[in-house]
Amino acid sequence: MVESKRAARAGGGYHTEIRRWRKESPLQWKIALLKNISSGGILFSSHEDLAVDEIIEFKIILPSADDAIHCRGMVKRVPGGPPVPEGSIGAPLFEVAAEFTEIEVSMKAALERFAEEHRILLERAERARGGFAVSVRNGHPSSDWDIVTLRDVSSSGLIFNCNEPDPPRGNIDLILHFLPEERFCQGEVVRIEENSPKGLNVGDNIHGVAVRFNDLNNDTKGMIDLFVNRFMKS
């Protein structure tokens, strides 16, 4: 990928739209699989057999952004060897590296923030060694905090594993340590699942506690959506 080495990069799992640039009679947009991105360039897989130095238009939709990022870039590298197989369909996928050549400052900054959030999430995942941490306490300032392990999360709520004999109930406070910036929020326990989830080798006294968020702002929701897309989806 052609970029400054200091630019943060984000891994893939998202789609972008591309089309060969034409001054007149624009071509149809095509879907491509985003594999790596930073404020300086992009690595993607596409059915389009693109050539080095070809100009490409991009329409990139980030999970934490309201509007698509429109920009233009130049193909810098098409790795040699056979194209990446797509699988059952049989149509080839080509891996392409491109450098952004025309991109607005605000859009470049949005890409850099996106890439930096991914970098932090990856670091947190490595430190967690298989489990993402959440701090929980009963909804009173004098209560003690407990560290629990996240099982599942969405922008509307989460489920965590708790090994206390009497898991928290009612209104609770939470600190979401797994986000790029730790966030405090509040929620309500809506369900307690007895015993450990199937396949979780942690003993028989683990409760699954389902919580509905009460007060999430849009920024926190966006970070949770980013986390879910990166780590909670197969």
C-alpha cells in the first residue's frame, strides 16, 4: 500500500464502491472488498482487472460516518500471480493497491480517525487475550466496580459473563473498556441466563447478563458499530 509509514491503517471486512474514472460518461459503480485503508491509500479486491497508473473513483462508507467519502486515486500495484479466487462463483478477484490523489482534507481526516480506531481496537484485543472487558456496578456511586467479560454487544445493549452468585439486577453503571475511547454509560438488566454458555470452558457458575443501554449518544453508538463489524461478526 502506498502511503506514509506513519499513517494509521485499518483492516478490512467492509465494502467500498469503485469505478474507472472517465471525464465524460461516468461508468457504473462496482462493489469491491476493502482489505486495508489509511488516509494515504487503499488495498482492495475487485472483479475489475485494473492496470497500474489507472485512475479510480472511490465511494467509501465507514460504519461511524453519516456520509460516504468520495475521492480519487491511482492504481500503484497489482500483485503478480493468479488472482484471488472468490469461491463458489468462480469469478476471479484481483487484489489492487491504490494511492489517493484527490481527497478533501475533512475526508482524509475521517479516514485517519477510522484507521486509528481500528489500530486501538486491535491493541485492546491483543491485551484482552480472547476476552473484552467491561466494568459493572449497581447504579449507585458508592457501589464497587466488578470486571466482567463481554459476550455480545450491539448499539442497543450487551451481554456479559458474570461468575458472582448474585449477578447485578435493575439499573447498572458500565464502563466499556473495549472501545477506542473508554465510555461510561448506564443500562438496565433485562435478562439473566443461568449457567455458562455452551462451549465456554469456565465452569458451571457463570451467568449471562443481558443489559439494555439507556443513554448512549451517537458517538458511542458509532464506536460500538465499528467494534461489532470488526470483532463480533464472522
